[in-house]
Amino acid sequence: MEVVYFYWGLCYRADWGPLYYSHIQAEHRDCVERAQRLAVAKEALSSGSDFAAQSVKMEDLLIYLRHLICQHHSVRKVNQYLRVSHH
């Protein structure tokens, strides 16, 4: 029988143990660090400094590029729907 707990909105199974929880914590730390790097890069870019390119990692750029591609695909589908429903 599988035991499932709900803790802070997360599903926590008894057989996942602390390893799964530490994975979530590591993912959270990574997101916080990325947000801090991007905030520093934004400030440096707005002040005209060359430090902006040095503080951003390639992984940050890839994540942002994936976000832009997903946003483009969703907007494209909405526009196609609006064209079809307009005619």
C-alpha cells in the first residue's frame, strides 16, 4: 500500500524519502541563483556595463530561449484560431 502525504502543496510519497525533497530544494536554490544572476545582468545592462554578458550562464540563455519559443507557439496558435473564427 502506497502512503502519500501532502506537505506545503507538494505530493510526498513515503518511498521517495529525503532524496526527493533534497532534489526540490536544489531546484529551488538553482532558481533563486538564476533570478539573482539575471537581476544583476539587467542592472548592468541598463547602466551600459559590459558585466551583463559575464554574469549570465549559457543555461540561463537556453531557458529563456525555450520560454520565447513556447510563447511564440502559443501566440501563433491563438492567432490562427482568431483568423479562422473571424472569417
